[in-house]
Amino acid sequence: MKVRPWHVIVFATRAYPGATKLFRNVDVSSLELEDLFNASPNAYVLLDTGLNIVGCNPAYLTAVGRTLAEILGRNIFDAFPAPVDGTGYRLLRLSLDKVLETRQTDYLAVIPYDTSKPGQPPALRYWSATHTPVFDRQGALRYVLQHTVDITELQLLRQQSGEENIDVAGVLHRAHEVQASNLAMLSEKKLLRDMFQQAPGFVGVLAGPEHRFILANEAYMRLAGGRDLVGLTVAEALPEVVQQGFVEVLDEVYRSGEPYRGSDEAVLLTQPGGQEPERHYLDFIYQPIFSDDGTVTGIFVQGHDVTAKVEAERLHVLRQRELGHRLKNQLSVVQAIVAQTLRTAPSLSVAREVIAGRVQALATAHDLLIQGVKDKGPMRELVAGVLDFLDEDRKSRIQIHGEELEIGSRPALSLALLLHELATNAVKHGSLSSEQGAVSIAWGVRDTPDQAFYLTWQETGGPETGPPSQTGAGTKLIDALVQSLGGDASIEYLPSGLSCTLTCEESALSQ
């Protein structure tokens, strides 16, 4: 059967006497599709993006006890009015708004909602609902399809010999009838069990004032470290949460009948094997369950473990603070570089060139650290990045050898400036000023008691060098950078070319 996806599918209602069309202003290309929809025992209603009812099937009309004429074309909250501050209204509104905003399916495991007609006595019922977005061919959101199941009997808790248990007789009876009439259909018992067990978040039902688990899905048991929950009270199953105040919150929900929502709430949960408790952050709701006479007989628990989200947000804040601190340090370094360069440069044009090169070296180190882990970056990438300003011919004549080391923010800035200064000097006066010159850069950690880090810069093949007549600005900068690392540097003007060796403690690299 081929259905045009950009058309809204509507269904004629032969199975519903007296009705004409349950969906209007739509294309119908297949009677088989109409018959299938209208014969379905599952209740469906279609809403437009304004949440107006544009169609439904007979099973839905039966479930809500209405006729098509009473609800078609009306906003769902007008067709089924509820107090805007009530739990049912808030849950349904939040779910529908979430679908419209995220364009993704949303699930309501349990929602209390009164669908009785105006003028009739209130009759609170409990539903499980799925809200699915429907798109046209261009990808625009056009409708929301609601599939709803009446699970009221699952929520009815009865007191027997001082203990509360779920009265599931009605559910089991209906399941038997469904199986007898159509073996291909899932029983309501299995449907409800699967709905609870397969829910992505943790779901549980607590009975009575002792808050005894009568239902707990797999996600709940995983959160509890694999412990068995059903049949135990919260205090028995999760004794560590008692001192954390969660049983008191459950007591208040049971007493007041008001739901409780937790957002990013921390809870310490004991792990199997006697390990230290793990901290989890949870988004959850404690929803009171009411009997026909309005008294609270249990609590429905539903939530998600949002530990990863909370920790990621906290790490982001810490990194932002660290970046701010690092930026202030870099600005101080830039200010010192500019001041020192302007004092020693023979002209403004030379100063401009020197300042630009040094600031670019700082930017290279900064980019490396942002991409690294825990404010550290690989030494090899730092060296290669600082030398990237050279042309391809000169870069091809530089040999790099070194261990795989991680370097922190402060030493990265110092080494970036030091390498830039040596490279600039090599281009102007050293081995990289000639076509035959080359540079060898090596670093590592010596196997000595003090675990000293070393970095060597060795030039060969360039013009013959000799000690300068006076200490230049570049040499002074190198000395200052080495001192910032708490290390030593030796510079030799050999006939083969300049040689510079830096040493410092290995611990200085992690600052």
C-alpha cells in the first residue's frame, strides 16, 4: 500500500455507526488503510500543531466516552478541560510542548486525567500515552499522533491485612479476553510490563505509607547497583538514602498528595562488593497515586540519571574559569613582550614584525591547550605549531626528535616563545639563513634521580657564528623564559652553528 507522505492520512469510519469521517480535509487513497485504522483496538487521536483535534479512531471515542461531534475540531484542553494547576494538565501540556519543540516522540508512563463529560460526576482515570510527531515531505512538523492506554486499574491500591497491594484483577481479566479474541495482540498485562521494563529512565511504584516497591524496572535496579527492590520498602532496599532525606520527601508526598520534582539532585548510592558509594545526579518526580475516593495509596516514581550532564556542565564552568585565568596571564605576557620589544627595536616596522611573531607563538600554544585534555597538550604538536610560520623549504630542514610528553599551560607559553625566538634568530643570522643549513630539535627526560627534562636546539651548515659583542634582546628574553621554568640554559656559538640546551625539573612541565 503506497501512501503519499506529504498528505495527512484520514480514515472513514464504517466501524463506527453514525459517523461520517473521523479525519477531515485529508486524502484517502486506500480503503484497507481506513479499515485497519478503524478496526484497531488501540486508541489514537491526531492533533494539529495548535493542539486541535483533527481526527481519531473509534477505539479512542470509546476510551474517552465521547462522540466525534463532541470533540472534532476542538482544542484538546477544551474538549477535555482540566485545572491548569493540576498534575494531569501540567504533564500533558509539558509532553505535547516537548514534542512540538524537540520534534521527537515523548512518553508519559502514567498521567492522571479526568475525561468525564461536562456535568457528569468527576471520574479521575490514569492513562499511559505516547506522543509522536508527524512530518510532511518537506520535513515540516504538521501533526502530533497520540496513542493512549487506560491503565486506571493498575493504579488502584487496596489495603489487605495492613498491607497495600495492587488490585490487578481487572487488568488480568481484560488481558484474558484480548488473548481469547485475538492471539496476535499483546495482553495488557504484557504491554504494561514491557512499558515499565523498557522505559529508558528508572520507573517504580511504591505502595502504602511504608513506600514498599511493588514495581521497579531494569533501569531502577541498575541505578541501585543490581539490588532487588520489589517487595522491600525504600528504607530496606536503599538504606543509604534514608539519611539523605529522600524518605522524608516521600512521606510528605504521601501525606499531602502533592507531587515532588527533583532536578539535578545528588544522591549517594552504595555499590555491590562493599565499594565506596557513588554520587549520582537525578532528575525525577514522585507522583502520588490516588484511589477512587481521592486518598493517596502509593507513589509513582519516574526519573533519569543525569550525572554525565551535570558533571559535563561543572567541568565546562571550571574550564571557563581556567581559560579566563590563562587569558589574564597571557595578556600580562603580551604586555611584557610589547614593552620589551619597543624598548629594543631599531624601528617601529621591526617592532611590529617582532611583536606579531611572538604573539603568534603564544596563540599557537593557546590553541594547543584548548584542544588538549585537562589544560595540557602534546609537546610534539607544540614544537611543530610554533615552527609553522617558516616556509616549506626551511621546515623541511628541521629534524624533530622527542618523547611523547604532555605539557601544561605555563611551560607551554614559555617554550613556545623560546622556540620562536631561536627560530627567528636562525632565519636572520643562523643556519636557516643559508640554503644548506639545518636544525635538530630534541627533548626528553633523563634517567637521573632528579628526572630532569631537557630540550636541545642544534644548528648546522650555516654561517660561522661567534659570541655577540653584547647581550641582545633575544638572549635576554630566552634567559627570562628559562627562569620562569625554574631551569637553566646554556648557549654555545660553535663553528658548526648555534647550540642551545634547556634543562628543568620534569614537574615544571605540568604547571
